[in-house]
Amino acid sequence: MRVSHILIAFAMTILLIACAGSGGHVKKRPENKTDSSSESLSTQEKTSEGLSTLPEFDEPSESVLAEKMIELKQRLAANGVPEEWFDEQTRHESFRIHSSIARYFQKAAEKQVDHDKKRDREWYFARLGVDAKIEKGRTFIEAHKAIFDRAEAKHGIHKELIAAIVGIETNFADRHQRGNFYAFNSLVSQYVFTKRKTFAIREITALYKFSRKTGHAPQYFTSSYAGAIGWGQFIPSSLLAFFIDSNGIHEDTDPFSLEDTIFSIENYLYRHNLSGNNMADHDAKYKAVFAYNHSDIYVSAVLYIYEGLRDDFHTARPEEPVRTPEEKAETTEETLPPVP
């Protein structure tokens, strides 16, 4: 009983400190290698309009909060996350618990269209500024043409589709879209204040592993309110499964590297069955983008931008599948005369 009481007292102390700052999201910018700009809401967070008018959510008592933190720590430990690591993060000066985290999910733009049916396609497209993104996307692709060409050459996935996803997720890697939360804080808050407990356990575990893999401290990974990280807005488990370094150097993998992001989005789409063989197939593109974000209106917006960019860059060329190097080699072998 004494040990239990000590743990609860310790957790309550953490929570009192954390909740004291819960009105803000990021207390202090983490040091990082790629950006020193001020924080602002990410694209997804900006869709959470009118938060002050939302109903308040009942908050658990301090003793219940303490119990939940102990429970979270134990469940993470069972998942292979050292208790010392968890304690270190909760003691860090940047640690905060966001008691209003559930309200962001309630007002997500995709939810309002796909599930609540309160908004329509026209509202969503206007909200995200998809026509303006087509204009900005042209410049973005031209500015990074060498990277896009390399990524497209891997498996034939069109550069315009990769760019469209970056455009929707972070407005083409806009420095103001880096994220207004710390991923660790967001995920802990989701465990405590929402029903996304299984998700939070999985993602904190993945964050721990990805932090160790890349050598970046957890505080390096600023995120959306949902815990999505980087210019491609990958959740930690997707970072582990699909995010790659463009040059194959695992230790150099960085979700805030635009080059790594472009190659990783390409990798994600390819591993969800999209390639040069079926780029002309609308259903194949739809399914691959839907895997990226399970929202019909999101897919509709991505493909709208893709088609606009594709029309601009390829008006003079007919649509045809782009063959991978392996497929080209096979074709060459088929055309060679038999060896006598």
C-alpha cells in the first residue's frame, strides 16, 4: 500500500504541474535542426474553429488522473517502454496535459463532412483553399523538381500526387505548419481525456522507438493535436512502418526533412498498392490515398489538387503508366534475340 500511495502522490504532483499549463500547448520551442520559426496551428488544427463555443467536457478528479497516469505507465512498460523513459518525459519542462484535447477531434473538418454531415464538399474545399493549393503546388514542384523526379522514378507514382498530399497536410511544408503540440503530450492527453486509449498506447510506444531509432529526443517531435508529425503528418506508428530516409540512412531519418517526406509519402502509397502500373486507375489512387487518411472528403481534395497539377504539367502528353526500372529491364529482356 505504501508504494501505491507514493506512486499516486508522485503522479498527482506531475499532473498538478502539467494541468497548470494546460491552457497553452507548447511552453517552449524544442531545439531542432530544421526550423526556428514561431509556432502556429497546423492545417488540421485550423479546421477546429470556434473552440470557445464548444461544450465543456467533464474532467476527472485529481486522484483519477493520478491513477490513469500510473495505469498508462504500466501499460507502456508492458509494451516494452521503460518506466524511466516515461518518467523522464513527464518531468521535462515542456510536459503539459491538454484537458481540452477531445474538443479538437469534435471539430475536425473531415469529421464535420464525412460523419456529422454538417458541412459539404464546397465548404471543405473552401476551408482548405484547394484551388490556391494548385497554384502553390506548381511552384513547389518546380522548386524541388530534382527530388520529385527521383521519387517518381522509383515506382512510377506521379509527383503531382505526392505534392498534393504535402499540400493538404502542411500547405507544402509551410514553416508555420510544424505543429503546435508536442506529440508525447498530445498522446498522453488522448489516453487520459478521450476514448483513444489503445491508439495512445500504440503511438507512444512507436514514438519511443522512433526517437531511439533517429536519435531525436521526444521533444523534437512537435505535432498536430492528433499526434501527427512532420511535413507529411505521419503518426508515430506510420513513421516506424513507412517513413524512410531518402538515401537509406536510418539514423538520418527526419520527418521535418522535405526530401525524406517526399520519399516517404511515395513509399507509403507504393506499399498500399499504387505504382506506375495502375496510376491511371482512379480506384487504385483512391484506395491508396484513403489509406493515408480514412476520409472520403480528404481523398476528394487530394485528387482534385493532383488532377489540377497533372493537367498543368502534362497537358501535352497522353496519360500512360510509368514503368519502374525493373519493368523496363523485363521488357528489354523480352525483346532481345535468343542466345544461340
